[in-house]
Amino acid sequence: MTDIRYCDHCKQYTMKDTCRCGRTTISRSPAKYSPHFKYKHLRREAKKKQLE
């Protein structure tokens, strides 16, 4: 399965590795969640600040 990709230059989404403008695209899928994530405390603190 192909992930959705994004071109930083022209701000377009695509399923291809290169955009219509000829530049390479980056993956925009979120990182997978892991309960063993070693920075989970930082993620929780950032989420609390965001909700305040």
C-alpha cells in the first residue's frame, strides 16, 4: 500500500515519489504509536500545554 506524500515546494499532496514540479515528495503519514516510546513523557507534556 502506498502512503500519501507531500511536496514542500508547491504544497500539493500526491501518491507518487516525485511531484509534478519535479521535486521529491515526503511521507505525511503519522508515526506509529508505541507504548514503549521513550519520549512519551514529553509528548504528554506537549499535549497538556496544547489543551490549556
